Amino acid sequence: MSATDAIAAEPQRTLESDKARRIVDAMRVSVAVRGAAGSTFDHVAREAGVSRGLLHYYFGTKERLLVEVVRRDCDIRIAGLAAQLQDAHTADDFIDGLVRGLSELVEGDSDLVTLMYELFTLSRRNDEIAGALADLCQKMRGHLAESLAEKREEGVLRLGAEPDAVAGVLLALADGLALRFLTEPKLDPRPTVTAAVAAARTLIADPA
Amino acid sequence: MSATDAIAAEPQRTLESDKARRIVDAMRVSVAVRGAAGSTFDHVAREAGVSRGLLHYYFGTKERLLVEVVRRDCDIRIAGLAAQLQDAHTADDFIDGLVRGLSELVEGDSDLVTLMYELFTLSRRNDEIAGALADLCQKMRGHLAESLAEKREEGVLRLGAEPDAVAGVLLALADGLALRFLTEPKLDPRPTVTAAVAAARTLIADPA
């Protein structure tokens, strides 16, 4: 059983309930506004319209609730990426999909980026979160590597390295660029994105 | 006057003192152990062996002290990078220097990475920190872009894009890879680094 499974074992039994979903949503909003350290079970219970006891029953600790928020966001991000890449017929299609995903992340969903980094800093001091975050990152990389391998099998793409390494570089590049563009909002992202695409093209090409 | 200058205007007058340096060092250690939220002026004053009042006198707020810690670390990282790149005679030398810098960051100085991300999450809720962090990131990118431009002038390197865009991609890649390797400590970094180097080589080549 992976660390994410272990952490999520209790909530997963009941998470489909409307209340559990409201709790996760309220935590997401609270962290964006107050940060993880400032988000207490009291705040979240009030904003989700549930009792503090119910929150404890579902999630036990704040760390588990945070992991659950990020797990859901990652699932949504993975599903979005998969849908974008599904219809890629050329290397350019594939890369365009990745660039679109990056731009949506920076412009539309910067809370997710902040939350990921908040969880990362917490993971440096908490083994349970570290294990869960490692699983989430590995899962996301694994999904992208799978998409890449499929497209290679279909003869749509040629890869410059093994799918897993290519996926690792593409995700690192996306993470690093998202961080940079959010940190330097006055920077025109276009020349950097163009250069990043040129670099990524070494790893993803049309078949010979 | 940039935001970093504004934030650092008061402390910079006195920061050369041994006590101020001890405060910054104590804050660095405290954040690594307790996180930024858990690091109070009381902790840091005690561990630096100074009065709480002196800490206030030098830095005013915890946010300013955090920025000062990261500013110092960035200066050290910039100086290290500059020294490594100084003697590069080929594109491979240059890239080897960058890879060495990344590996030192992940293996030897992961606290700096954590601190940068902690500051990033704080910057999302605090305009003063956001301004200072933007200045720090821009400064680091500017220094790397300058090194690249110099090497291009000397005929050592050919660049695949403007120096500033190349620097942005290289730093994003390094940030993203550092995050990934720290998050997934069981992942063998070598295949991903090899693929990243192949991608970076599109942007940095030997002269034709």
C-alpha cells in the first residue's frame, strides 16, 4: 500500500458524500487565503457548514485534509492533460497541449501551484505528507509517461529519451516555468516559452 | 528603488554586524526545522543569542527577515554559479557547471530550495514579499543571462534564443528538477538529468 493510499484509506470510504466534498473545497479556499498554517479545522468547518467533529471524523488531521485537496487537484490536472493529449496527431499538437496546460495553470489555477508548493514545504518537515506527495508526483509523471509511450506506439511521436525521463523533464519545465511566471508577473512569458518549446522539441519529435 | 531595496533599506545599514549575521543564520536554521509560520522572533532571538528588541530593530517584521535570508542565499548561489561558469570553454563545460550546481542544490542545500518555496507561498498572500521575491528572481535570471551573453561575445557559445529567455528556461528547469528530485527521493535522477541536458543543448551549443 502506498503512502497516499495509507493516508487516504479512512477518508476514501466516505469521501463521496456531499459534505466531504464541501470540506475539501472549503479547505482549498482557506489555504489560498490564509495559508496552510493559518487554516484551522474551526475555519474550515464553519465555511463548509459542518461540525468540527465531522471534519475530524473524515480527515483526522489537517495534513490529511491538505493531501486530499492536492490529490483531487492533481486528478483534475491529470484528466485535463489526458484529454488535451488524446487527440494529438503530431509532435506540435502534443507540445501545444502542454503549453496550453501551463498557461491555464498560471492564469486560471495559480492556487493549485501555491498549494503544491505549500505542501512541498510541509513535506520537508512531515514524513506522512512527504510520502503522500511523492506518490502524487510519481502518479502524475507515470500518467504522462504512459501517454507518451502510447503516442510512440501509435507512430505519432518519436521520443529523445525513455518516456519516464521525457515526462520528468516536461513536468519539471512546466513546474519551474509556472513558478517563474507567477513570481515575476511583469515578465513577458512568450520568449521564454518559445525557448522552452525549442528545448522540449529535442525530446518530442515527429516520426522520421 | 526596487521592492528588495525598499524592504532591505533599513537592515542594510547595519547588516554587516556580527549580530545581524547571527540573526539571519538562526532564522535560516529555524525555518528549516519549524517552517516560517512556526519561527517566532522569540525563537530566533534566543538561538542567535540577542534580545528580541535588537531583532526588531534590525528587521522590523518576520517577512523582512525571511527575505534577507533568501537574499543572502541567492547571492551565494549566484556567486557560486558565476565562479563555475567563469572557466567554461565549451558548451559542455557550461552545462556541466549547471548540472553540478543542481546536484549541489539538491544534495547539499535543500534547505535553500525549501526556503524559496516557503517564501513563494508567502508571497502569494503578501505584496511586500511578492515584490522582494520578484526582484530576487529577476536578479538571478539577469546574472545568468549576462554570463551567457559574455560567453557568446567571447565566441565560446552559440545560443538558441536571446540570453534572457535561455536563462529563464535553464533556471526553470533547474527549479523544477530540484523540486522533483527532493519530492521523489527514490527516483534515480540520472535518466531525467540526461534528457534535460539534451533539451538544454538545443539552447546552448558550441560555435558553428
